[in-house]
Amino acid sequence: MARKRRRDVIDETEVGAYHVWSRTVRRAFLTGVAPQTGVDYSHRKELIERRLEALASVFAIDCCDFTVLDNHLHLILRNRPDIVAGWSDEEVARRWLRLKRSELELQGEPTAEQIAEFMADHERVAKADRAVGGNFE
């Protein structure tokens, strides 16, 4: 049975708390020692924790609690539209430009020129505003 889409469940205008989980496929191991191969993936737990911390510093989402298990993880998240409402376009641009899609660490602080260029594209700012506010369509 298919689940409802997140945008149909989450009201982006109200603060809410959500239990989110994700698991691996094909019996892959997220952390720990895989019994089939003996490969130790324990180092991934720290990487996952660091990435959660980095993302929480950019998005208006509080990570209230989490646990990382061998083949899945659980998160308790709270969206914060009340915080996003006070952000200027410049703040949205600054946060968005700090994201790196393929690496664990965030970018350094963007330059004034990068922020100005980003803010000149109003459609891009609006899309980023929805995303950093926790609305992932």
C-alpha cells in the first residue's frame, strides 16, 4: 500500500512534530558489521550524525531525537514555519548557498556577490524559501 505524499500530510504553515524513518535496501548495512561480508560500517554513524547536525543548521527543522541502527534510522523532526516567517530573502539565500548536495560538510559563508546574484532570481528565492522551511515537494 502506497503512503501519502509528504505534502499531503504536512501542513507547512503550522509547527508539527514527525516521526521519520528510512531503511536500506537489499539487506545492506548502514552501520555495524555486515554478517555476510564482515565489512565494518561503524564509521558511518558519526558521518550520519554530522550530516544531520549540518542540515539542521541550514533548514528550519529541529532534530529532536534520532537513532541510527544497523539497517535503518529513525528521526523525530519538528518543522519551524514560525522561524522561516522572520527570514529575509537574504537569509534564505545565505542558507541555501551553504548547502552541498554531494558532500558531508556545508559550504563556507557565501559572499555578498553570491547572495545578490541569488536574490536577483525571485523564482529561485521562492523555491529555496519553501525548501529551507521544510516543504519538500
